[in-house]
Amino acid sequence: MLGKIGKDTFDNIIYPNLGERRNEVIVPPMNGVDVGVVDLMDGRVLVTKTDPVFIVKEYGLRKAAWFAVHILASDLMTSGISPQYALIDLNLPPSMTDQEFEEMWKGISDSLKEIGVMVIGGHTGRYEGVNYPMLGGFTMLGIGEKKKLANPSKVEVGDQVVVTKGPAIEATALLVNTFPTVFQDELDNDVMKEALDMYWKMSCWKDGLIASNVGVKAMHDATEGGLWNALVEMSEASGKGIEVRKSEIPMPRAVKEVTSLVGIDPYTSISEGTMVIITSDGDGVVSSLTKEGIEAGVVGKVVEGDGVEVDGKKIGRPDHDPFWVAFSEIGSKGKSALKS
């Protein structure tokens, strides 16, 4: 199956084999948590996250570089601590020219400047067998006050659940930006523009920064498996139940129409840019986000028990992310892959 490995593989192979266990590592790799955390023993913590260098050349190298940076920054920001430093391993395809490399690298640098991050090390080379979009590994680090660290262990019954932007932000943006000719005759002009512009919403770095300034218990971005998977992972990581009202979740028109056209469930589709926030001040978080132009809503609450209920019905972890199949089918069949 394409995409991230399943929970069973993580639990049975990766987690039991993490090398030497160290006491200062207070958040090791775990499902539902996007970062690792090291206690610096001085009231501060070091937070870190690694992702692929994901460069889709067809978007334009600078535009693709922005996304590669913000995928990573969004994950780190779920800790409530801003990224400050980066390490990058670039394994470049032999076909990449020096001019293309310069364009991509300057795009990475400019995007890092926007969020206050400096590259402090890495590795760069060209190698046979490498191709877009996975061009190496990318790590970000941040140092901040331990008391401000967001973590599922801080979640309490009665806390509120906030969701930003809505589901399938990434699925919609990638489908329409990758295959614009497939959708341009199927969508009204204003909806097409909304879907294309959604590319720049595929980051929840700012969402997390704003929310953390108000006060949060835990945050998680809705990547593979979408919003439902993110909620299930947060329930598992916190050891608490979550109740959600579907009608309170923001639903952009472009997401509704594009996911309908390709026949995928928006709530289980990949959605980088959607931040799930657990806080004791949902109204304060939503107000602060809204003032900065980020749509958000209080969609539910934390309860006793376990698992996630949506409108009173229990949901489980999605067994797959439908985006990947739709993306592949449209890439091979074009408009004939659309469902309506």
C-alpha cells in the first residue's frame, strides 16, 4: 500500500527498536504525535521533526520548495514551539541542472526566512536512481520553554476541539494544481480559483503559532488519512475520547465540489493545512485565528473513554487514504476518471 506505513508496522517493528533508550527523551516516536522532544534539563526542550524533501517539479521549483518547507514547519509547530533550525539532505536526480538546483534552493531559503529558520547543516549530491518528488530528508528543530510544550498527555476531559480550514485541503489543492485541465471545465471560475489558491493553505504553521499564543493542550495536523485519522490518533495518544459535530467543521466549497467530482471522502483524504487543536479556550483560539484570516470552528470536546464519535457514531482509523488512488487514476485516465 502506498503512503505511510500502518500502525501495526510501527508498533511491532519500529517502536521496539529505537536504539539506546535515553531518559532525556520525553517524547519518543509515537502515533498521533508529530514531533520528538528532548528535555534540556534547564526548563527548555528541544523539539525535532523529519520529513522527505518533497519537490513536485511541475508546480515550479520555487512553489514546490515553499510546500516542502511548510510540510515540515507545520508538523514541528504542533508542539507549540516554533522551528528555528534546519538540516537538509538533498539527493538530487542527475537530470537536475545547476540552474534548476539554484531555483529550488533559493525557494527553500526564502521560505525558511519567512518563518525564521536557518539551515545549520546537511548534505547535497547527485545520484543515479533518484527522481522527483522525493529528493532526500529534511529536519527542523526548535528550542522553547518546557511549560509551553503542547502534548497529548496534557489533554483533559472538558477540553474543546478546534479544526482549522476544513478537510481535504491538501487533496483538493494537489489534484487541481496538478491536473488543472481536467477540472477547469467542470468547476465554476470562482471555485476553480479557490481550489488553485488552496495550494497556499497547505500549511498550518501559522495556525499553530496563533493558537499556541492563546493556549493549547495538544495539536496535530491532518495529513494522511485526513481529519478522521488525525482525530483518532489524538484520541489514542491522549487516552481520552473525542466527540465531534460534523456540522461545525468548516467545509470550503472547492473541497466539497472537487472531492465529489473525483469520488473521494473528504474527511479521510490527506489534508496538510488542517490543524486539529485541543484547548481549554476554544472560543479564544477561534477568535484569534479568524482575526488573521484563518477559518476555524469549535467542533467538539474531549470526553471520558476512548475513540472518536462523530454525531454519536463511532469512527475508526481509515484503512486507506482515497486521495492516492484518485490521483493515480486521474493521472492515467484524465477526465474519464471523474465520477460526476
